[in-house]
Amino acid sequence: MIYLKTEEEIGLLRENNILVSKALAEVGRHIKPGVTTKQLDKIAEDFIRSHGATPAFLGYQGYPASACISVNEQVVHGIPSDNVVIKEGDIVSVDLGTFMKGFVGDSAYTFAVGEVAPEVRQLLDVTKEALYRGTAQAKAGNRVGDISAAVQDYAESFGYGVVRELEGHGLGRKMHEAPGVPNFGMRGRGPMLKEGMVICIEPMITMGSRAVVFERDGWTVRTKDRKPAAHFEFAVAIRKDGADVLTDFSIIEQSL
Ligand code: MF3
Ligand code: CO
């Protein structure tokens, strides 16, 4: 069942995703060599709570933290830890969720720590551009496969891997609603996009093979070949004439 949102509901989803954008900016400001991912999780949780929301990930299917923080070869769902210390040249994917006024916010951004290798910088730029290309397809009358194909074609044109085991999703009162939004697929296939749908588009792109391993902590997903991976996520409302992006990366990028 795909829920179509009213204008008011889209407004509440926007409030949540702007708060997530601000929380990502706050975490991003603190990503420096020597900080632990556990400390970054605390910053995220305090920020979300002090703005009248609760962290949507905490306790979700037993998830033990407020943020997912995935470093280098970790793709997504990295559990914050005292033992993971950020160092110069790392890439750090931060995925945050809020729950406020009955709705969920969910967005992610991958940060570079100081000077990263040029090929790693390119991985970040291409993953973000793949998200933008997918988003450009998120309009009423298109199909989910138009988004999927746009993401996949762009990422693969650079020889990168597109992770298939995880996907984007509908967003609303629940974090995961229908439809699923894969990052690979075919134009013209999949559910039709309708005005009022709200979805998360979230490419997970690897520098090497697309194969991933699910770690024994029950959460962390990493690349099998231990090459770096990037993850960017937008919440998007579908409009007649295009995508209405509810997440605001400019809030994050202004603070870098
Ligand atoms: N943001 C993730 C997603 O889009 C959810 C994180 S999993 C959780 O699916 F358990 F941490 F919530
Ligand atoms: Co998501």
C-alpha cells in the first residue's frame, strides 16, 4: 500500500527532513581526526532531542544508536563505537532519522575528512550526482524504474558498483513504506509515481566490486573487497512537474 500524502503531511515530512539536514550539518562540523563515531552519535542524539524530535533509528528493529556511521569500506548501518576513531583521509557516511509530529525524517551524507585521495573524492562526487540524476526522474507519471536506471547508469559509467542488497523506500508515518526504490533497474518498469508520494532515494555506490558482506554485529554492511563506498540520501515528494526535495544539502555544505 502506497500512501499519498496531503500538503500538510508533506509539510511535516519537510520539517523532519530539514531537522535531519541540520543534524547532519552539526555532526559534519565535528568530524575531525581523533573523534570517535560514538562521540558523533551523541552529538546527533543531543541535537535531535534538543529540537523536539526523537531519533528514529534508536531501537528500530533493535538498532542500538541514534546514527548510522559508516567509515570507508563500511557501506551503511555502521554502529557508532568508542573503538572507531576518525582519521585524516577517511570518508564518513552519516545516516540520521528523526521522529516528530507523527512523521519521520531520513537522510544521509558522506563526508570527507581533510584531504582524501582524488579517486575517493570522485566516488563521493559521482554518488551525489547519481542521487541528483535519480531525483530528476522523481515526477508524477514516471516509474520507480526511471529513478533506478538513472542512478545505475550514471554510477556504472564510472566503473563503480551499485549495491543491490539495500534500497530506498517510501517515507511517512513509518520509516519504511512502499514502494521500494532500488538503485538498479530498468526505465519504464516498477510502480508509477503519483503526486503526493514521498520516497527516499539513497544510492550506495562502491569503488570496486558491488559485493557486500553483512557483519556479525547484525548491522554493519561493508564491501567484500574492503574498497570504499559512499551513501547519500534524499527524501523527495513527488509533484506533477518534478521532485520536491525535502532534504537540504546546502545546510550541510555551508557548514563545511
Ligand atoms: N536510513 C536507513 C534506511 O534508509 C535506516 C537505518 S536502519 C536503522 O533504511 F536501524 F538504523 F534504523
Ligand atoms: Co532511508
